[in-house]
Amino acid sequence: MAVMIRTFKPGSHFFRENDHSRELYIIQEGTVSVYRKIGPREVELAVLQKGSVLGEMALIDGKPRSASAKAVTEVSAIVIDADTFHNKVRGIPSWFMAIIRATSQNIRKANTRLQVAHAELHGARISITLFYLLGRFGRPDAAGQLTVPLTEMKKYLILFLGTTHQPIVRTLDQLHKHGYIELNETSIIVKNTAQLELFVFFLRLFMRKAYDKPLTVTEPIIKLMNAVVAARPGILQSPDASTEVPGADLWPVLGECGLAAIYDKAIEQLRERELVTVRKSDQAPQGDNPIAANSYVLPNAVWKKWFVYFSFHDKVPTV
């Protein structure tokens, strides 16, 4: 097929995401929207006008379309098919085409990351809204268990979020899989409201990008954080305060977590990451406990932030 000019009416598509078409378009007149479908929504990636080129990546790397493109106004565009394109570029050095292909691959990877991020955020929004609705419409029984009608809750979520049935079902299934809710044919059941509340607290921080720079610590340190929170749950309940742990109490916990032999390095890890401040106390050394004369102050807000991250970061629902 030779170079030709085509006219596209408003709303008509040049191509759709995942199509295997192989034409390149050069806009002569009009406006084109390039977008991706994320759930029920169209996420606009670019608006192209006269002189812009679209559809070139599929010609360069031969892969399916990475996005959709449709005319916003009436559009006149030059259409170049794959054979014509490759005949024209045959004389271009291979190293230059390699750079172009690499650039095309990087753009595709960026688009994939965008899709994943939107899927995670949408799943997080559904989970947070569900928690709000459970608190509003659910009635706890004597054991503190919440039960709400499944069909009714789905309708509320669709109404509140303007979403569709499918992402809600997927999110509920993932919450059930991770044990935050139970599902049967008629109901959503929450047996551990406190655990779900912590998960939602994490999701709110996640959506605010509080974890753009993840904290790097070893597995024994994570185990230590869990053990300290289990022994002193007030760390999670009073975020504006701090918790002081005597060295006499911290030493056996270090031993349980396999950190006694390297206690100084473990405490230094916590100190460098602003998870602890070391204070000298009035206590005398006790036997083989080298930290009995110290007291350790833990900022509750920082501990809660990272405790929920290590507990839930691999459980963000995606749709």
C-alpha cells in the first residue's frame, strides 16, 4: 500500500490497545486523543494535533498497540503502512534503529507501570471505601463481628466510586484471600475489625505515596519490630506519643529474634532509620545483659508507618 490520506470522523478510532495493525499516521488537520483503558475509565496519555506522528511503535518493534487513539475532531492524516515504512528506512544505520527500538521498549515499560499503578490505586480506593461503608452500615455482634449484605454493599460501592461490578468482585476476592474479610453467597463478614483498620491505614499511606522510598532492613529486624509491637500494642494506638522500652525488656526480645550476638548492629540499624533513640537509664547492668543500663525510646508514628508497610506491602489489591 502506498502513502495515502484518510479522513477520520470525531469519535472514530485509528487503532485500539492490543490491536495488531501496522500503520503509522501523520496528522495533517484535527485533534487526536491517545489513551489507555484502566478498568471502566479512559486515562488520557496525550492529545496530538497537526504535525504529530502516532502509531510508530508498532511499526518499529512489531508488537501490539500499547494504547488506543481516536479522533476528537474531524482529522485528516497521512497513512503509511509497514512495507512502505521499512523500504524508506532500509538505508538507516542498524545502530540507529537499535536505539529507536530500545526507546520504544522503554515507552512500553512505562505504560505498563502506569497501568499497574492505576490498578493498585483503584483496588486501594475500593478497599478504603468498603471499610467506611462497613463502619456506617455494619452492626457488630457481641463478639465484635461485622456482617453486611453482599449484594447491597456492591451496589453502594458502585454508587460511591462510579466503578463497575468486575473490579469490586476482584477486590473483595483478594481481601477474602488475605483473610481481611469472609465472603459467602449473601454476606461480607469481618471478624477482625482491628486488622482491617490497620490494612486500610496502610492503604491510605500507600495512596499518599508515603512509601516512595521503602525502608531497607533485614528480616530479623522486621521480626524484632513485630515482636515489640506485639508486646506493646500501644505503639499502634497512640501515634502522637512515644514508647519507652527498658533495656532489661528489650534484651530477651533481641534473643528471640536471633539478634543477641549482633545486638549493637541491630540497634544501630534502628537508630539510623530513626526508629529508636537510645537513653542512658539509672538501671545497673544485669548479668549478661549488655543493654540493661539503657532505655530505648520508640516514636510511635514511625513504628506504625513501617510496621504496617512490612505487614501489608505485598497485599495491595489490584483490579
